[in-house]
Amino acid sequence: MFETTLVGSQPKIFDDSARPNLRLARNRLDKGKITQADLDDVTRGAIKAVADDQIACGIDRVTDGRVRWDDPVTPFAAAHDGFEIGGLIRFFDNNVYYRRPNVNGPVRFVHSAVVEDFRFLRELTDRPILASVCGPFSLAKFCVDQNYEGGRMLYEDCARLVRAEIEALAHAGADWVQIDEPFLALCPKEFSLAIETIRATVPHNRVKTLLYTYFGSLGPIADRIWDLPVHAIGADCATAPGNLEILLRGPKTIGRVFGLLDARSTRLEPVEHVTSRLERIANSDASQWPIAWIAPSAALEFLPYKNAIAKMRRLTEAVRAFQGETVAAL
């Protein structure tokens, strides 16, 4: 009944020195010691490494680890017109930073920031894949608007840009695309604007969309979360445990993704801690939902590499134990 997946970036620094070192390669590119083609080779090697890790840990629906993503917004701002990459600013309440883009012109799609890595991952495995994009509402929120002078035009152009990204992924064969909206639960007064923006983003074709919120309680938007025009909704149910009950109350026609393992803590949850929550989910209408996926609460790149691997292993171990499956050595 349950399927495991990841919902954010994986660590880009590995414990094994023989594996690709993307940070070192980027530093060498900046110093002119390697070419862009060399960096692309290292990037593909890192994607293969994170995919191999997921498969070895038993993750059902794999991702490219967002290896090329320095943060949630830079890849999209760098690939399209209208953005200038700005200085570092703290990413919510995490001890990491992102480069806040300045919108200095009309936001326009140029070329996909993510489809190349999706195609490469598709060549590596026949397992189901979860592709990802930055959500349009959060894309606008991440930026400093120096062009549109307020109003909705920035959100409308961001919606068109992200829609083009999703359509490119669908054309490349993606069946599920995750739309990251970390600002959604933090801006309840702008929820109507968020719905309009996301509705303009979701294409009417074969691709299915998962909206994941990451941070904060869904409480302020609990009555309206199901109005979002997506196929599934996911949230952090580890640091915001009330989100689990909110996700259980929605309609049967929309799938759920439960972030049950705390991606910002090195503490490894006991198997029984996870299975008790799986039982709570299973005792609801879970069998009637389109999907019921289990994931970490956020990106595992907040953790040291060995802890990220342990979280992935625990995720699959708990789901297999709950479902009465044989747990192979991981």
C-alpha cells in the first residue's frame, strides 16, 4: 500500500573519497582548471551515486537528488530571463543559505533547468522517478521584485515559467512532478493568490503533480488545502505532527505524502515510532487514495551523509516491516 520516496535534495558530499566531488569540481571550474564539460561529467557521476544510494536503500520512487540544485530557487533563476542572482540570505530557520534572486526584468522561460538530469536518471534505472520543480508561488516569494512594482504579474509570469518546466518534464516521460511550495503554509493570508498561481501552473496532460509544503503547520490553511488543483499533497509530519491528522481528513480523490522522518535531526527514529504512524494512516481511508507515499520531512542534505543514508534505510525498513515484507540486508 505504501511507497517510499524522497522529497528534496540529498547530500552532495560523500564519505567515500572515490566518489565524485561536486564541490571540488565547481571550485576547479571557477579557477579555470577544468571545463564546463568536465563539470557536467562530475555532475552526472554524482547523480548516479545518489540514485545508487536510493536503490541500495530500497527507495521505491527515486529522484536525481537535486544534485545540480545549490538551493531551491537558483537553478530556475539562473536558467531563465528576468532574474539576477543576488546575495546570500538564510533559508527559513535552517543553518543554510540561498542566493536570493533579484527580478530585474520580465520573467520568461528560456530552457528547462531540470529536464536534462531527469533524462539522465531515466537512463540509469527503470524504477519510478519523482521529478521536481520550484513552485511558482514560492519562486515569486523567494525573489526581490525590482521590475513588476507589486501586483500579480510576477506570480502570473512565474506560473507560466514553471508550467513550461513541468511540460518539458512530461514530454521527457515524467509521470509525477513534485511542486515545492515552502511558503504556502507560511502565508495563509495569500492563499487565494497561491491557488490561482498554482492553477495556472498545472498543465492539463498526462503528468501528475504533488505539492509539498515542507515547513510549518497546515493548520491555518487546513480548510482550503484541498482546493489546490494537484493530484497529491504532502507535508512535514515529523516536526509538525498535527499535519498528519490534517492530511488524513481530506477527500479520497487526492493522494498524500507523509514526511514522517525528521530530515533536520541526526536522531534516528525507532522503527516502532514510524510503524505506529503507518498504522494510523492505514486505519484511515489510505487504501482508497490515489497514492500514499512515505518520505522524510524535507531535504536530507541538511544531514551528514551517513545520517542521510540511515534515514533512507529506516524509511524502507519501517514500511517493509509494517507491510509484512521480508526486510533484506540494506
